[in-house]
Amino acid sequence: MNPEDAATIVENVNSFVIVPLLALAIVFTFYRLTQGPYLSDRVVAVDKLSGVAVAMMAAYAVATGEMVFLDIALVVALITFLGTIGFAYYIDKRR
């Protein structure tokens, strides 16, 4: 197997497996975001949406070879983590 074949396999897996699964995760997460009976369900859904967004950025970076998107994904993940901590603090103080 030469490197070109391996790159084609990675692109096919990325296009036909990973991206549709991430899109399905977005659909289920939006359902939880809109139908979640509690605020904590919605906070977890927003956190998961950002995680899926980071995964989409990583998949795009692998597909295009633009590794700058991995840096952007890392920054988004860090900001999301801080937001989740803020939400957890808010929920804790609300009780």
C-alpha cells in the first residue's frame, strides 16, 4: 500500500463515516437542547455541540491538510470548557 492509497482511504472514511455520524450527533443533541426538561440537560447539550464542532474542525483539518484548524479547535474547546465551568457554578449557586 502506497501513501496515496492510504490518503484516499482516510478521505473516504472521513467523508462517508465520520461526518455523517457527527451530523447525526448534532441532530440528537439539538433534540436534547430543545426538549431537555432541566437546565443541566441543556448545558450538557451545549457542551456536546461544541465538542461535535471541535470534531468537525478536526475532520476538516484532516481532509484538507490545513492544520491551522486544529489550533482553532483547541481554542474553541478551551473556551467551551470555561463556559461549562461557568454554567456549573451558576447552577450550583441557583440551588
